[in-house]
Amino acid sequence: MAGSDRKPDGNVDLAVRERLLAAAVESFAGLGFEGASLRMIAQKAGVAFQLITYYFGSKEDLWIATVDYLFDVRLKAGAATLHPAVDFEAQLREWLGIALKLAIQEPQLRQIMCQEYMASSERYDRHLKPRLKDAMPAFGVFFEQAPKHGIAVHISPKEMLLVLRGIMLLAAVAPDEITSIVGGRIDSQKTIDVLTDLVVNLFLKGEGTPALRQLVAVPSN
């Protein structure tokens, strides 16, 4: 991608670049692509306006670099690992909890995704959708290994990926739809635990979760 691949000539001051990215994250998340100006971002970072062009290029290049930065931080924190000597279901539950927590509790990434999705922007189609797709293969590490560990699966990996994508997209663009069913805040540990249980139970048992079944159904309007 243009934003993340661009490398300025000469020496790169990584501290300045990080400050610009941090300022861009705050500005794009709070004001959207159109509302955030490059001069505002440079001012927040405490650097000369010209350094944005030097390090990143255009405004869209900076936006792409910002999105890549947020995704990369999240993916590194939730990288999938699988240890044969450790209980498979426990590992799956732990990793799904981490992945969902990172997806839900990264408010700035969620804000940017919501803005671009609601605007039906080309940026969403060209940059966010591919990054969302790239974030999913890690789940396959667990799904493909389940039968090898003697664990019967009741939903195919593709079906499970569809469920996960749906949860993550809904958490990003319409979190109220989740909280209207689960209750509480979208970023609460209770919500993350319920969603984790739902995904694990669907995959390994082909059923939902007691916590959700006990809730009173939301009446339709």
C-alpha cells in the first residue's frame, strides 16, 4: 500500500514518524478523513507541516499508513500461537478472547472503520476491506488443527470465519446492535466473554451460549 510502503530519502527520524502517526490516529478517528487537516495533524505532533509530505506523501498516503499502523499493532498483540502440549480448547478460547478484545476495544480503529463504512468511501473498499480480510487467516491456524487434536467440529472453518467477520464488522460499525442483545457496554469484559463463548461453542459444540439463551429476547418494533 502506498502509505506503508513509502520511504523518504535520507535519514528517517522514527520518533518524528511515530508522533505523526499518533497525531494522525487521533485526528482521523475524531474528525474523519475530510475533517482532519494535515496542518492540524502536524500541529498535534509538534512538527513542521512539510514533514508529513516528507515521511508519508499525500493526505491519503498518511491515512493509509495510519490504518496499517492500527491494524499491525492489533495483529501483533493478538498473533495466533498453538502449543501441542496445552489444552486445545483452552487455547482457542484464550486466543479468541484476545482477538475479539483487540477488535472491540480499539476505539480509534473502530471509529475510522465506522466513518468510512457509513460514507461508502473508496478508502473502505480499497484499504479497510482487504485489511479485514488479511486479519482473518490466523483463525485458520486453530480451525485446521482442531481435527488433528481429536476435537469434533460442528461448523466448517469457512462458516466460522463468516460468523467472526460478522461479529467484528458489527462491533465496528454498529456496536449498539450487539449491546442491545448482550447488554452492557460493547467494550466491557462481560460482552467480550459472551461473544468468545458464543464463537467457541458454535465451532466445537454447534450450539450457542447459556448466557445469551437466558436473556429476554429483544422485542421487534
